[in-house]
Amino acid sequence: KYQVCLVHVARNIMHKVRVEDRKEVCEDFKTIHQAKNAEAAKKALETFCEKWGKSYKKVAQGLLENPYLLTFYGFPKAIWRSIYSTNLIESFNKQIKKYTKRKEQFPNEESLERFLVTQFEDYNQRFATRCHIGFNQARAKLEEMFEQLHEPAN
């Protein structure tokens, strides 16, 4: 399953909206991902599009046509925030970028690969025993979902 980063969706929306409307549009968009369940989120999305669709037709159309906007509602609530944002990935990417800049240059592609692999291994060792917020609570449900996903078809 795929989920777009709602932070990036919101930023893209803000670039397409007049400055005087940004705050209100942002508040209305937040109601979509802060809804209690998928049905409430769909209703909030409809309300958003009804309200802003006349002024910002492409924004509303883009949201309505995006099949990956509300995927996170199919998962346990405890991990929704981790799913609808790419903060974890972006943080790691920023760290990699910082470390590679320190090196300034690599003699060849192979040395860059070795460097990256060691960074990945270090990261995995540091965080192997940690569980991200909400994932312990959701572990049983996630395992059940995974098993259902990989059951052989009869």
C-alpha cells in the first residue's frame, strides 16, 4: 500500500492558493487527516472540495483524484501519524546528506556505496531495538494484516 505524505500535499496546496486564503485552507485541510475515521475523512474531503473547489478547482480535483490520500486510515490509529508523514525518512536522508558533505568527495562510486552501506548498518544497529511511537500497540493488528496480505489464494 502507498500513502502520500500529507505534509507535502499541504505544502503543494499552499503554493497554489492565494496568500490571504492560505491559513483558512490549511485549517480546512487539517480536518481531513485529523478525522476520527475514514468515513469522516471522506466527508471532510468533500466539504473541503465543496468550499474551495470554485476558487481552486485544480486543488480540489487533485485531492479527489488522489487514491493515496487516505490510505493510512486502513491501519491502526496508533500509527497514523507515522504513516501520513515522511518525517522518519526525511530525517535519515538529511543525516546521510550531512555525512556525505563532510567527506566532500569519493574517489569512485564503489567507495560511496561502501560509505552508504556502513551508514545504513549503523542506523539499523542504533534503532534495531527501538520501536517507533505506536507500533508496539499496533503490532498484533499489523501482523494480522501482513498475514492476510500474504495468504495463498485458494
